[in-house]
Amino acid sequence: MLFLKSCCERSVFNIQPQEVAKAETSRQLFSCHYRQRLRGSSHKTALGIRLALRTPASQCVFDYLCNKLNVLSLPLANPCLPSQYHSLQSSPTISVSVTEPHSYDSQDDLRPPGYYSSPGVRPNGAPTLESPRIEITAYGQFPEDEVEESSLPVAKRVNSIVTLTLPSADGYRDPSCLSPASSVSSRSGLSDASSYESSFSYNYSSPQNSPWQSPSVSPKGSTLALPGDGYASGGSPRHSPSTSPRTSVTDDTWMGQRGSRPNSPAGAKRKYSLNGGGAPHKHFPYSPNHSPGPSPQTSPRLSVTDETWLPNTNQYTNSAILAAINALTTDGVTDLGEGIPMKARKTSLEHSATVSLKVEPGGEELGPGELCQDEHPANRLPLKKEAYCGGFLDVPQHPYSWTKPKQYVSPSLPALDWQLPSSSGPYSLQIEVQPKSHHRAHYETEGSRGAVKALAGGHPVVQLHGYMESEPLTLQLFIGTADDRLLRPHAFYQVHRITGKTVSTPSHEALHNNTKVLEIPLLPENNMRAIIDCAGILKLRNSDIELRKGETDIGRKNTRVRMVFRVHINQATGRTVSLQVASNPIECSQRSAQELPLVDKQSLETCPAPGGERMLLDGHNFQHDSKVVFVEKAQDGHHLWETEAKVDRDVSKPNSLLVEIPPYRNQRLSTPVHVNFYVCNGKRKRSQYQRFTYVPASVPTIKTEPHDDFDGPLVCGQQAPGLSLLPKPYYPSQVMTPMMASDLRPCVVGGGYSVGQQRLVAKPSSLPSSSPSSSPKMHDLSPPPFSKCLPVGAAVPQSPIPHVSIIQETPGRYQSPGLYPPSSSASSSPTSQPSTPTDAPFSPSPHCMTPAPPGGGSTSPGAQQHPKAPERGRPSLQEDGSPPTLAVSIKQEPQELDQMYLDDGEQRFSDV
DNA sequence: AGGCTGGAAACATAG
DNA sequence: TCCTATGTTTCCAGC
């Protein structure tokens, strides 16, 4: 305790001004701030220390520390019940031995903030502590440690283990989960499956575990078998279940919690809000396996965890652990008690109540512990489970002629927030038919709004090219982010399984670290092509998600998503090739869909510096007075150049604009310069950034056919066949820098899962979460194979991380941390500047595969994409050859909605 | 009867 | 602190 305390203090006081500044500008801070708001202004540590923080950064740090402290000191309450939140004591057992104090350096301390900011929430990340109980291996708590440790044998690494019973603080939130979504939709019947599945998934975070494979096979066993693999590297994870607190716990737990929430959905309606108060426990009944009792320890999860665990292990690294700890600690208890917004509380209550109400037959069926195993009954949502479980079995909507493919041989599959290539060797995963740019997601309180459709009618189509084997594979689908940061599971949206007569494609629902994943068969007889008519999108309430322990993302205006498809191909060599492709962004908000301009396609992607060429934009919600603005931003987010393009009003239509490319500020380009443009209908009505490249005058204009290496990544799956226009809008931040691309390439090769995969992400969220994902082992990078992967990029479609400086070629090595900004910062704020070494993200380290992109840098949309310039040293914009001689007015304006948010956040901070 | 939608009222939050 | 503009959730009603 003392130690921690001291750490805390240090952290607080060690904050460097610059750090603060960064923080303020960074999303992380914002996140912290945001959270603060949620919780209240004062922080109280377990120790009883109350500090008044002056700066956001400090706040964040403080928070972080507090969490740690709490972890140690606090008993955890039961997850499920709201009421329980308040009671801290249930728990448990926490044995903590921290062997590596050093980890807490100032730096470390600093990281936390970022950490937080990062979407710890990420499913992958261990961040959120959903599970009731967590065992933590302390050894590599800090990134640095992790890095080093990663190379070490697991055994060595584990110095200390912390066992925590997690309060399911999250529980009140509903985890978005899975089931909830499905549950809701369950009406449609989907839920059944989903619920069932969710439970299932529960068990297997990794594909291997996935029910699909062979139910008979115990996930655990499989996992264990594979230990050596990536996991092993992660080492700890395997060995110590605790390792991936998150994993096991989180995922499952999380789900469970969500489940609770989900329950709410049904009951969630405001009407019921008050009711809930009372009956939280009712949930228990539902979870068959789990002890009804709140006792964390008891929680099935643990058991589950171990098993589950393994799979996830990959993802969880020490950092993850830390994250987990943080999450657990603070939120679980403290936050819940005080911080939780009334609304949220009500909800949770409601949920509980709801749950009871909803109890449905299905639930029981879950019976198979596997399915529903929640650690805590409470965690799991009864409703969902019920519905799901029961439904699942009962409803054979699709003849599952589809034999479960054995894809998942390797224990460790890449975490969902890992950036993977869309193609590798002969294989190429492509989205043949893109989804419509708008799809109104449904809330849990609503009925399903149907499956995502294709622009021209029908549904999205995904196909794996180059696969000649006769064995069917499983195509995974989850809802990912579409913001400027690296692609990762979306915290506020979940894929929703659609079933019914209109659905021709069978699917299974599974959970991976709190992220619902739809598993769809890819059959050789269908040319490894799947029509995605079984996937809808569920919207989780912002309040529920934001309250999650490690969650740093904010839901407000975060309404764009992408459908992310993955396939894991086991090769004779024992390696697993994982491919991923992301769809074009999909606007899920009713309102936004009706008001925000959206660019679906652009006829030109590049133009000589003098401009003058005409570009046709296809999209939605264009107005007669819509403006098209070209912008060039520096990595730090500053505007280097901004100019309004001429729009041919006569030709403009609601769904198309004819624009004249404005001349670039510097006519003497020696290398291509990447800029962005957006359509603006008014103050707050701007489209996302679209990518555009100015090339030296002598260079012929390239018409878009997407996908050269260069674009590939960016465009990713976007290709819409047949479209002459560039399919993809560029997402501001998502551009990958050449470096990234090169780095990333390692994509995935599985060696076990050999992974080339690297998490590109340094996303904040990743920190917590990522850390998990980053398990050292995972990183075995087998670079070669994938070097080209990225380009195809689909994998990282949009994330533009300006520089990901590092991708570790070396497993486990955290290279130049200094280069990366704290993950949080990196990921989160585009604006944030490169962080100092100290900022280095926490967790990531281990894996680091993914260098943390300088969060901010990435943001600058413009900077990122380099078409074919894979070189790492991709010149910054400024470097591009064209020094910003032309000085440009530098505005620091938010470019995107996201940024706007950030800005707002920043402001708040500053105000603070 | 139930699922899928489109619309919009009721709430909430930001500025 | 109040008001307005926006954004989020929940309801309704029609197909």
C-alpha cells in the first residue's frame, strides 16, 4: 500500500508540464476528464487520500494511481448488482505481491493517464474489469517490464500474482454485449442464438475455443496444447490464468455484465428504471453454472478464465494486467458507488429488475455451463442468456449444415484490435460488395432494424480469394471503429445476429473479449464467398459503456462503424494466417445519417499540385451550399493549409458534388503530399476527411483504382466493385503512414499464430486492453510473410497513424517507446503530439508490435498516407519535400467530429 | 403476429 | 443559470 501510495504521489507530482500540455491536448486527457465528470470531481483513494487535481493530466494520473491503490486495498463488490457496487466488501481475496516496484517510475505513472485514455474498454484489452474476479500476475505490470519480460520465460515473469475479485461494476452497464444485443433482437430470434453463443464465446475468446470448432474439445485443452505459441510468449497468460485478467474475466465477465445490461434492454426502458433497484440478484438464477452467490471467487469465471483464458492470453500482457487492475480497482468500487451517474444507476437497477422480469425459459437451457458460464451470475445477463441460450438450441434457423471449420488450431488468435492485412501470400480477403454508408443501429430497447444492406440492394458480400483447400473456414465479423484511430472493436456498437426467413447465411455468435463476433461459414462450394445478410448492428447506450471501468472512449457523436471481417487460415506448416478487411464506414445514427454529409466515393484520388482537375464526389446529404475544404495537417494536428475548393453548384445534387481541385500551396513538389478534404454543410456538419494526394506536376494523375499497396491499407475493404469512384472515403486518422505500413506488415502469420500481426495500435484503449493483446508471444513476428499485408491494408484501413514508429520485429521488444506517444495519446488524439518516452504506452510494450502510433500524429489525416511509399521514414508532411514554405495559416481546429470532441474535451480540461 | 422501418417525442448534454 | 442547439434513446405506427 505504501508503495503504491508513494507511487501515486510521485506520479502526481512528477507530472511534467509538457506532459500536462500533451495531455490536455490529447484525447487521453479528454477521456480522463470525461470520466471525471462522470464520477465527480474529487478522487479518493483507497488510502483515503484525497487530492485536488489541477490539471487533467494530473487527474488522470491520479486516477490511475487510485485505481491501483484501490485494487490493493479494496474489496470488490459483486459485479452484478448495483446495490452491490456500493458494498465493497464482498470480496475477496486479493493477494498481491508486487515484486517490481521499479515499474512504477514516474514514467509509468505518467502512462497511466494514457492508459486510461486509451480505450481500455477495448474488448481485447484487459482494461475493463468485468469479471468478478481477477488474478493478476504482477510481474510485468509496466510496459517496460513487459517488454523485457516478454522475452523471458513465463515462469520467471510471474513474480506476483494478484487475485482480485472483481466487482462487476461494469455489470451495471451492460455490456454491450453481446447478448444484449442479441437479446434485444432476440425478438427476432437472433437473440437466442446469440445468447447461447455468447455464453459460449465466453469460453473461448480465441477462435480455437470457439464453440464452433468442436464443442467437444475443451477450449482449455486446446489452449494448453498450444502453449508454446504466441501465447506462450505471452507466457504469463497461459501459465497464469491470472495473467489475463481481462481476458478471462473481462470478456466473459464483461459479457455477463452486459448481459445484465442487456437485460435491461428489455427492461431497460426508462419506465422501469426505478424498478430495478431491487432485484439484482435475480440474475443469478440464470447463470446456471455460476454460483449465484456474488462471491467473486466462486465465480465460475475463474474456472472459465483459466480455460478461456488461454486463448485470450495472447492478448493480455502484463500491461493488460495493469489495466485490469486499474479497472478493477477504481471503477469497480469507487466509481460505482459514487461516480455512477444517476442515470446509469437507474439503468442498472432496472436491468436487474428487468432481468428478473424477463426471465425466460431459454435461460435455463443455458445450462450447459459452458454457455452461460458467467463468472457471476450477476454478470451474465439473465435475459440474454435465457433468450439466447434457449433460443439457440431451439432455433435451428439455419440448418447448420455448415460443419464447424477447424480453423482455430492455434491457441492464440490475434486480438480483435490488432491490425491485420487483408491479404497474404495467395490469400486475399475482400469485400466484394460494400455495405451502405448508413445503417440505423437499433437499441436494445428496440426491435432489430434488420441486417446491414448493400448500397445497391442486397447485402454485403465477402470473399476469400486464393484459398484452394477443401476445408471450410469461418469468417468472423465484428463491428469496428471508423474514426481516425486504428481499427478496433467499437465500444458502442456490437454486431447483431439476424435470423429469419430472409436470412440465407447461417451464423454463430461468439464473444471475444466483450466484443460480439459473428461467425459465418466460408465454404469452398461457394467459392469462399459469403453473403452477409445475417448481420445487424446493435447500439449500446453511451452511458453504459462510458461507465465501464477502463473505457475511455466516449459515445457521443461516435456513431460511425465499420464491419470488420476476419478469417484464420491454418496452414500445413502449422502456422495460421489471419486476414482482415474492414468495410467502408457506416453511419449508425439516425440523425447523423440524415444530416451529415457523407462521401462514398471520389473520382480522383490524386492530382498534380496545380490542381484544376475536376473530381466527382458521390455521397449523401450534400446541399446546394455544401462546401468542400481541402486541408493539410501536420502530425501534431495543426493545420498547415486549408482552402475551399470550387464546387459546381449547377451540377451538384444531394448525392453528388462536382469539385474543382484547388492548387496545392506548394507547386514544387518532389514527392506526393497527402492531404484531406471534407464536405461541410455547416458548422457541425462535416463529412469525414477524405484522402487526397497532390503529386509533383510531372507525375501523371492516378485515377483511382484503389488499392495499390499504398492505398490498400487505407482503402481496405472498401472496394466497391465496379465503382469508378474511389470507394473509400478516407478517414482522417486512419491513414497509415508508410512506416506503419511497413511495420505493420508483419501482419499475421501465425506461428501458432505466428503472428505477424502487430498491433499497430497504440491505441489508448489498447493499453489496457491492448496490453493483453499484446502479449509478447503474439509477437512472434514473422515479418516476411506479411510484409505486404498491410498494404492491402485492409487491415488497417483507416488508421493513419502517422508514425508508427515501431513495429517490433522482435517479439516482445518494445522498441523506442519514446517514439510513441502514450498509447492513449496516440490512439486517442490525433492532435496529440508525439509523446515523449515517458509517455510510452503502458501495456503495449510487450507486444508492442504495434508501435503506438503517435496518437496525435496519426490524426493528421493528411500526413499519413503514402501511397506507395512504404518507407518508414515517411516524411512528414512538412518533410515532404515541400517544406511548409508557404506558410499556412495554422488553425488548430478540430477536423473531425472526433476531433471536435477532443477539442471540446480539451477545452474543458483547460478550463479545469 | 412479428419483424423492420421511418419518424419523432422525450431526454440529455454541450455551448 | 437559463436558453438554444445538438445528440441520444425510447416510443409509435405503418407496411
